[in-house]
Amino acid sequence: MKEILAILFSLCFIQPSFAGTKCDRTPEGYETNCAHIPGWKDPALHVTEEDMKGMVYVSPEQKRKMDEKIFREKLQEEITIRKSQDFRLDDADAFAEILAGKPRRF
């Protein structure tokens, strides 16, 4: 029983000591040049208030609408480019070429 308490006691006091430890990482993923900095938190492990700024929840329906809007904008850009490259094309012909998979004319 004493061994279990000693282990739990050591875990409680050992873990916080690593909370302020800043280490460099090698390309292989090993830690080097470790230094204890009081109050420092690893940004890879802790989310800060700065990280939370600008984050909003987007529902699946909103995401679908945003993706659809982006797709329509890019499609319209492609139609405009094709029309400017070949002045004989109108919107319908340019759209038909896109659907047919024809490459742009240069």
C-alpha cells in the first residue's frame, strides 16, 4: 500500500515539473536543449485565448453553402476566362466545354 501511495505521490509532483519545460526538437522527434521556464506552456498541447479568437462553429449546412458558393465563384471565373480566350463562346458554350473536359485554349 505504501508503494502505491509513493507512486501516486511522485506522479502528482513529477508531472507539474514538466509543465514549464521547453525543449527543442530534432528532425527525428527527440527532445534536446530542455530548459525549465516557469509558467511556459507548450503551444502544441495548450489552447490559448489567442487561438480561440476568430474561431466560430460552422454547421454542416453552412459549410455546404459556403463550399457551393466557392464552387460557383470558381466556375464563373473559369467561364469568364474561356470567354475571354475565345470570343465566339457564350456562357452556355463555355460551360459545355468545361463539362466536356476540354482544356483551355492558349
